[in-house]
Amino acid sequence: MGEKKLQLGVILEGEVKKRFEAIKSYYGLQKNADLIRLLLTEKYEELKVKDNLTPRFEQINADENGVKILDRQLHRVVDITISHLGIKCNVDGTDDCEHTAFALAQNDIKKLVRKRRKEGWKLPEV
């Protein structure tokens, strides 16, 4: 036999009902159950990141020009550019943030930065 189902009976009134309907409409959902599933999934993913069940950052790819990092807290990909002028985060607009720190902690990026520093690029020591 399969798992037992969890059946919920919820009555929404007033402002909470309006919010529920507005969110359901925003996502173009027809069924209340679909919105409940969506909200539970999103909240679960948020908590996984918050409670370090899943790492906040993940390197997606890297090349000679920089690295792409998935930031699960921001729900977006962050571009870290590496040039002869330095390293820069496209989200924070700086060379000294959580994203650049994560990038500079990756072994392949460390190798690239060391190589470019020897070539005279203005990059931090790693």
C-alpha cells in the first residue's frame, strides 16, 4: 500500500481569502490545491537554504572571463567577472561581497586568478 494522504480542510475569509485568490490568479492557477502545493514547495526550498540543508551558493560554470554562481537565497544566477581591472559581482556591484568570496574560494577560480595575477592583472591574492 502507498502512503496515506493528508487531507486538509481550510476556510479562508476576508483579507486572507483575497490574498490567496490574488496569488492564485498571479500564477494562473485554477485549483486551490495547486497553489497550496506551489507555496509549500517554495517555502520548503527557502527553508532548506536558510537552514543550510542545501548550500546557498553553487558554481554553475566558469571560464577565462569569470564564473556564474547560483544564489538560492536570491533565486538568481550571479555573474562574477574577472578582467585585467579586477573582479566584480554584477549583483552587488563590488569586488568584496559574499558572491566574490565564494567565487575566490573555488579551486579553479583560484588557479585562474593566480595565473592572471602573474600576468599583471589587478586581482586579489588567493
